[in-house]
Amino acid sequence: MITPHTIDPDITTVEITDYASLQQSIRQLKVLKLHQKEMLRADITGFVSALNPVELVKDSLHNLVADKGVQFDLVKMGLNLSAELISARLFGRYSSLPVFLGLKAVEKIGGFFLKGKTSKVNTAIRKLLAPDSETVSIEENIMT
């Protein structure tokens, strides 16, 4: 005689007394195992998809675009870019859309990194062009 076993907290304790009850308990355990395996697989799939960088960016963009202020800014930026593209095409400055978008991206990225640092950039360029001469600050150039 085998002592009582608990298969699952939801299933009551079963006492195995003969071969038939042993087989019944094995079947129940196999069903429980398959159920737990599917639950674990679903949890792991959800966890992995939650950590997927593409999903993270997509969720962040959905949350960001849902904001009315951001929507207004995006529309405004799109209209400005469209107007610049049309005027650039009319005056023949850019030959294609990819060239235009690439130049705009470089302009925006460069502006972001150089914001507030123009005097340092100018000083560095002067030192490169004339390393022996003293550098004159922008403020001194403005006053003269």
C-alpha cells in the first residue's frame, strides 16, 4: 500500500491502493503536466515578446503618438518638410527625395549635437587652420 499523494492543490488527495488507481493517478499527472507545459510555454512566449526590441519600440511609439501634443508636432513637422521639399524641387536644389531626406536628417542630427557649442567648434576649427596664432573669441569678433 502506497501512502496518499497530492497531485495538485485543486485535486483532492488520492490514495493509491491497486494497479488501476495507480494508472488513473499517472493519467491525471500526465494531463496536469501537459496543461502546465502549455501554460509555461504561453508565459515564456509572452515574456520573450515583451522583451523584443521591436515590440518595445512599437509599443513606445504607439503610446507616444497617442499624445495629442505629439500628434500636433508631427503634423507640423510633416507640413514643414513638405513645404521645404516642394520649394527645393521648384528651385532644383535636390535631385531626389532620398537625398533631401538624408540631408535633412544630417542637418537635424548635427544641429542637435552642436546646439550651444558653436563657439567651441569655431575655436577648434581656428586652432586646426592656424595652430600658431592666438584664437580670438566670438565675443571679441562681434565687438570689433
